[in-house]
Amino acid sequence: MSFPEFRSDNLDNKKINFLDKVKSNKDELERLLALDQIDYENFLVPYQKMNHDLDVIFTEISHLNSVKNSKETQAIYTELLPIISDYYTTLSQDKRILAAYESALTKNVSKLNQARLKVLNDGIRDFKLSGVDLPSEQKDRLKAINIRLSECSNQFSQNILDATNSYEKIITDPKDVEGIPESDLRAATVSDNQYKFTLQIPSYMAYMTYGPNRSIREELYRAYTTRAPQNGALIEEILQLKKELASLLGFSDYSEYSLAVKMADSTKSVLDFLNGLASKARPLAEKELRELQVFASSKGLDKLESHDVAFYSELLKKETLHFNEEEYRPYFEKEKLVAGGFQFLEKLLGIQFKLINVDVWEPTVQVFELSRNNSPFARLYVDLEARQDKKGGAWMHNWHSRHKTDGTTILPTAFIVGNFPPSLPDNPSLLRHNDVVTFFHEMGHALHHLMTVIEEPFVSGINGVEWDAVEFPSQFLENFAYEREALKFFAYHYKTGEPIPDSMIQKLIDTKNFQSAMGVVRQLEFAIFDLKIHKECPDEEGVQKILDSVRKEVAVLIPPAYNKFQNGFSHIFAGGYAAGYYSYKWAELLSANAFFRFVDNGIFDSKLSESYCENILFKGGSEPAMDLFRKFYGKDPDINPLLRLLGLAA
């Protein structure tokens, strides 16, 4: 068993290696297709290996473009993006490869294990969905569409990053920063009585939540929600391309095409699920909003606007629940969270984490070797602090998948990335509880990939997992960020070393679902909007009309007309969630059922933990997600645990 090393230097060499690998893969494919007798062992094993190795090289480049963004990374990534898109589109439309899959299935079906059967069946399905049977002219058009879509997605993401980095607000009046937490204020300090706030999330949210000057909040809000206006035209192009793609492949719309590889069976069934949740959440959300409006009015505010919500919600939480988020931050220091969070996972899942010294792209990045029963099985790179050259948000990116090559097992590797407040020599990275939840969420993704025992790259770890099930392990784990048994592992005051008091833990639990219904309808707004625009694929003006109509049906506070949320919706226009944003709620149904099974049985139930590992984490994408869930849970999920989790239960 071995681990590869990540090198962040010499992008030109990575580019050369990538181009060489594309060429050698094409040569290797011709050799494989020329075999007299094709079966799984002589075709699918090397075919998976060669594509996995190409992905590894490209992931290094795309990862650096995300976490160490520069003109050099942008140029190389942009240059190589159409090449890898063309490469995979060409493969997906090669009837000879489909014939090889079908031959391997026919010849070996009685001898194939479940993972290999899944590789073949998924592959045959995907070939059909990629237009392998189309006439050559339509295949060429499909290839051009895929290349252009990858270019548009990259440009969409880059536009957001550029717009985020181009804005800053300098504040010189001390009254305009009164009430902002000390750690946030130190991070914003430029010089005496001069403070800089940006659109990077830690800075932006600090002012939106605590900033006393309403006009500055509105200015920041306007800047944030009008970022990258050029993305409006990109959205129109993306949707039109997707409409054409779906039509070429015989689907009525892009939503139905997207759902063909997911657990959900139709757009209608998903919309029914989302609208059903909305019917339960909206009345409660309206009540929560009325309470907030009354409270804001009592503080002298004539009319509550979108840029007021975070500020007055925080005040309301303090006054009614006596909850002050800032009081918790000294107990959530980043380094302690990582170390203690790993100790919790050791007790919950029986895994160990060992800090190791290897090459990284930034000094604050840490690397851990993961073991189970004293046997190393994975490596994890942890990059949590915000930087100007890092794209916003948080994510897990798989690098290597577990597989065998020449008799040696290559162990899986992954990155988890966040944008937490940066640490300074005299100011450690102190987190909000939402950051703690984010860390647990991304660790759930990472463990889903890293703990696999499957050695077929196409279904190892998160590979091959239906998109609307891939959030299940991450949402399952994030729920523990509120549990006393988990908090006791890492919530210690960074100065005194005192553990977080039980009274504070209880208050955190009590406030978990504060304004939860408002949060639910906001997520439902995004999910319904996503499905509808991918069903109708309108022009730029039509996108806004659909968003407006969804807001009228679902939202309880309509944002100002200048708010162009869609231009920053990178999940669906620059990520993998197109016609799939609903999967957060769909997977939350699974995660809520699983989580409360642990809570109700006692969190550290070794038998239950082993079942979760064996049926969910170990199996990865080697079997249908619902089949694996039923093996773990013993039955289909039901809606009641989800309502319980969201605070919507009667």
C-alpha cells in the first residue's frame, strides 16, 4: 500500500504530464480495443486505471486553481478544460467501448462481484445517456456543447471570485464598528480607526450580523448580491446549451436528463417532495418573520429589509434566548476543533488520525494519515482558512480513489477546504458554530470517499454514488456538531482551557432551530428554482421571472429587485448540482433517519456504528444508495425524523 505526494510547484510540468497522459490514454485505448477476447480483467481494469490517473493529474491543477488562484493557474486550467471535456465526450460516444462493456458483462456476469456489476451497468447506462447511438453530426454537436459548458462554468466561477476580490469597504468612524466581535474587528483592522470589510464570507457575515450602520449593511448586501452581472448572459447560454443537449439525447428537458442518474424518478416527484415540505414550513416561517418584524420595530426600525435580517435575528436571539454567538467563539478554536473532532470520530467510527509532514500548497494546510485497527487506509489534506487567492465556500475534493495497480493497493486521498477566519500571530482562528457544522459536513464527505474498501475506481468512495444521495453521509455527520457527546471533545476555551459549560451546550441545542423554518423555505426556494429553470431553460429575463414566481410561492421575505442571487449560484452553474440542488433536502431525509437512530440508541453504539461503516462508508458507490440505506436502516426512510430534525414536527 502506498500514498502519492501532492506537489504544488511547477504547473508547467503538470500541464505537460496531463497532455502526455491524454495521448498515452488514447494509445492504450486502441491497444485494449484490439484484444481478441475482451473481458472485465483485461479491459475494464486497465480502462478504469488509465482514466483515474488522468483525473489525478487534472485534479491537482483544478485544485490549485481553487485554493491558490493566480493568473498562471487560471490560464493553464482554462487551456486544459476543453481538452479533458473533449477527451471524456469522445470516450462516451465511442461505440467500441460500449461493446467492450457489453462483452465483459455477457462473458463474466456469473463471476462478477457486486462492485464490478455496478461498474458495467452504470457504464452501459451512461453510454446510452451520452448519445453513443447518435449520428456522427449530432455526436460532434454534443461534444461541442460539453466543451462549451465546461468553459462557461469555469468562467462563471472565475467571475464570482474576481468580483469578490475587487470589492472592499473602508470604515473610519469607530461608531460604525461598535458591537462587532473583537476577533472580527482585529481581522478587519487596517490601521488605527481604519477597518476593511470585503465580500469574503468571514468578513461579509461579520458586518451583516453585527455591523450597526444600516446603510453600510445595505451597501455590502447590494455589492454581494449584484456580483458578476456578466454571469446573467452566461446563465442564459448555459441553459440553452443544456436544453439542446437534453433534446439531442431524447429527453423532454434537462431536468429529466439530470434525474436519469439519480435516486428520484421524475421532476414531478421531486417537486411534490419539495412543495410538501414547503407547505409545512411556510406557515412557521411566516410566523418567525412576523416575530422578527415586531422585534425590529421595537428597536425603531420602520421596515425590515433583507440586509437587516442577519443583524436583527442575532439581536433577537440574544434577547429572547439569551444566546450570544460571540460567547461561543472562544470555545471553537480551529486547531482544537480539528484535533478534538478527530478524537470524536475515533470513538464514533473507530478511526485514528495522525498528523504527518508532507508537501502542501500553503503553510496553514495540515495533512493526516487515517488508520483503522492500526492499519493506514487514507490520507486527508485539511485547508480551512480564508485567503484572497482561494475561491469562496467549503468543499471536499477527492483526489485518488482506492484501487490496485500491479498488485499494490493505492490508498485514497482527499482535500477538505473551508474559508474560516484566518489565524494571526496574536489572534487564533476562532469560529462560529456554523463553521463547526461546516467542518463536520465536509468530513462526512471525506470519510465517505476515504473509508471505502472498494477497489474499482469508478465506484470507489463517492464515485458512482447517485448525486441525490451523496450528501447523506455529510449531513448525517454535521448533525453531531450540536451533540453534547461530540462537543466535549473539542469545545474548550482557547485561553483558559476550560470546557464549554453544560448550560451553554444546552442553549446551543435549544437555539438549533431558531428561525429554522425561514432557513428551510430559503433552501426550498433555491431547489425549486433550480428544477424549474432546468425544465424550462429560459433566457436571462425568463430566469428572473421564474425566480420571482418561486419566491412568491415559497419565500416569506422578498428581496429587493436589484438582488441577482442567480448570478452567484455557483452550485448549479459552476458545480455539479444542476437540476440537483434538491438533493440536499432529499439526502437530509436519509441523514435524519440515520442520525436519530444513533441518538435514540446512544451515540456510541458500536454495533450500529459498524453497520453504518459496513453498509454506507465501506461500500461507496458499489451498490444503489437506497439498497445500502435499507441494509443499514432495515426499512425505507420516513418523513417524521426529517421534520423532527428541522423543528417542524407537531
